[in-house]
Amino acid sequence: MPEIPEKIEWTTRIPVFRNPIILKQLGIAIGIPFGVLTLVLTLVKAFYALGLIAVLFLLTYLFIRLVWGGKYDVGFELDRKGIRNYTLKKQSNRNRIINTLTVLSGLLSGKPAVAGAGILAQSRQDVLIRWGNIRKVRFYPKSQTIMIKGGFAENIAVFCTNENYTEVEAFIQLKLQK
């Protein structure tokens, strides 16, 4: 068996609209509520509202393509403490600006939920899940992804490369056995 290093680090660019794990998460987070809304709007024949939702989805898609190039730039560190997932600096700076604007617009418009969404988004730019907090791990070798579920709101997707997936999987399994 190959020797397991003390620390593994890497960065990667993930295509947002072509990664099956991200698409599944988007489908759950956006598809279910908007699917129900679309069904209700269809039943009450509110086609104008359906058109607005379609335009909103198109504008969101274009915004993501324009601001982030349709990619998620992310880094990972696995060490004795746990698994760290962080947004790379250039994208993190863009995120900080957008999240700050979201918080300010929420505060100025009197919508605390919008401000809270901006704060929550900013807080997820650098996440560490300690080994002892990990409750569930799912390995997806075909997409070189490992889903980590910890305590409440401690969930991350570890996006590996073709070259390091096997090493990262072995590292995680070894740490979880201890």
C-alpha cells in the first residue's frame, strides 16, 4: 500500500453547469421549489409569471457566466485537523463584492432575509470540517468527487483531479478509521 502523506493540497476549476454533483445540488435547491411554483402558476394560468421566472433563470445563467466564467475556483487541504475547502483568491474577491452588495441591498430595502443570504454566502468562503465532525462520506469515482457531511450545515463537495482522486480517497478513509 502506498504511503499516505501528512497533508494533501490542490486547487481546481469546476465547470458549474457541467458537473453532475453541482447540477444535482442545484436541482434540489432550485428545481424542487421552482417546480412546485411552476405547477401552481400553470394551474392558475399565470403565464406572465412563468415568463418572468424563465427570464430570471436566463439572467442568472448569464450572470454566472459573465462574473465567474461559469467556473468554481476552489482549493482543498486535507491534514491532521480535517478537510478545508476554500474559494480561490480572485473568485473570493468577486464573491466578497457581490455578497457585500447583497447585504447592503437587503439592509437598505428592509429585507433581512436578503442581508442574511449575503452574510451566509460570505461565511462559506472558507470551511473546515474536522475529522471528528464527519458523519457521512460518499465517494463518486466517476466524477472524482467526495461528498462530506458533518454536523448541521457542515457539508462540502471535495472535487478531486483525475490524478489525485485515489490518494484523496485513501487519505479520507484512513483518517475516518482512526
